[in-house]
Amino acid sequence: MSHPLDTVFAALADPTRRQILTMLLEDDMAVTDVAQPFDISLAAISKHLLVLSASGLITQEKRGRVKWCKLDPNAMRAASVWMQGFGQFEPIHLDAFERFLDQELNQS
Amino acid sequence: MSHPLDTVFAALADPTRRQILTMLLEDDMAVTDVAQPFDISLAAISKHLLVLSASGLITQEKRGRVKWCKLDPNAMRAASVWMQGFGQFEPIHLDAFERFLDQELNQS
DNA sequence: GGCTTATTCAACCAATCGGTTGACGAAACG
DNA sequence: CGTTTCGTCAACCGATTGGTTGAATAAGCC
């Protein structure tokens, strides 16, 4: 019975889990493949993935004997929105938007 | 020897600490005043504030016998940038930017 | 000087966390 | 069929966490 943001931020607080998330950014992965770059046990990785899916940061789908892990952007978006709600700093991706803006302005 | 994001996200994972941060959004506060809305001990609040300042989310300055707590946006910005670096979702404040964009495009 | 207020320190506690190991279940291979 | 591969489960471990209390420090007030 804890706030969703509790579990999302807690999940993000661990460097192994953050690295897993960045790996999943490239492509969906099976549990064993996720574990490959780390030198901790497969069981430990399995637990990390459980934490990530419990927080909603990833989803897991079992096809045959392999379980596929994929990013689910919703939870991280919620956390990001909470932060932005703070309004203490300029919106991110300003650069990208300015480039886009320049492009739009100069093409006509 | 942990990554800065470890401590920032860990600090954000606690609802009491997040509430303290939102309180500090209104104004700087003394430790005792921070503690007032919570029904946990002052010592517990003091520890929470230590966690927040260790992570860089707030700074504390002692003037006389009272210690003032104020938000420091840098740490949260770093965390927000990390999230946005994921690029899995539209940048927040898109609305504001689109309004700005429209304005720029239509004024010439 | 003596009381009061502000805050931290120190010791303790139960619960959670990140990791291990070994056994287990279930799907694929030959 | 037997074996290998994929992944989880269960029990355990030491460290950390969020809380408590009571004492200690330090600054302001009358």
C-alpha cells in the first residue's frame, strides 16, 4: 500500500537496475541475456527484474521457456512529471527543441 | 563511493522526504517547522533532512540556533536529465513549447 | 545565571535489501 | 527418453533503513 512513486524511485536508486533499463532501451531482452554483462548470480538479476516490473518500469512476457523483458515508459513518465511539477528548472531537451524550432523557422 | 543518482533516487523514494521537498518548494524552512506536519519524532525528521542534503536535493545553513533548509535544484535536474536521456516519452512542457513554436511561426 | 528552544547524537530495534547457494519446474533438443 | 537450458523459489546472510528514546550541545531570553 505504498505510493507508486515510492517503488519507481526505489527501483531507480540501484545502479544495476538503471543499467538494465538502459540495456532495454536498445532492445527487448531475455532474462539470461540481461544477466550476461553482470557478474552477479542469475537469481540476483531475476530479483532486480522483479523489482523493475513491480514498479511498472518494465513488463515481462513469457514465450516458451524464455521470459522477455521490455521497457514500459509509463512509470518513468509519472516520475518525470512529478519532478517537472517542481518547476525548479528549465524543461529538458531544450536543445532538441531549439534545433527543431530553427529548422521550422528557416525552411519556409 | 556510489553514483550520485543512487542517492538522489533513494532520497526521492521516501514519501516523507518527497513531502518535505514539496513543502520547501513554498519557502525555506527551519528543521522544527519542517517537522511540524508529521507525527514522527524530530530526530527522524533530522535524519530525513540529512539524507536529502547528502543527496544534494537540499542545502542546510545554520543561522543562530536554527538551521534553515532550502531546495537545491541541481540534483533533481540531474535525475530528470537522466530520465529524459531515455527519450521514451515526450518532453514535459511540450504544450508550452508548442505554444511558443506556434507563436514564432505565425508572427512573421 | 537559569530556563527554554532548536537540533543533533548515540544506542537500539524490527524490517527491508542485495546478494549468495542449492534445489526445483518447465520447455527445448537430439 | 535423457539432457540441457531458462528461470524461479527458498533459505540464509550481512548491511542498510526508518523509526524510537534519552541525553547532550548550543543559542536566545528574562
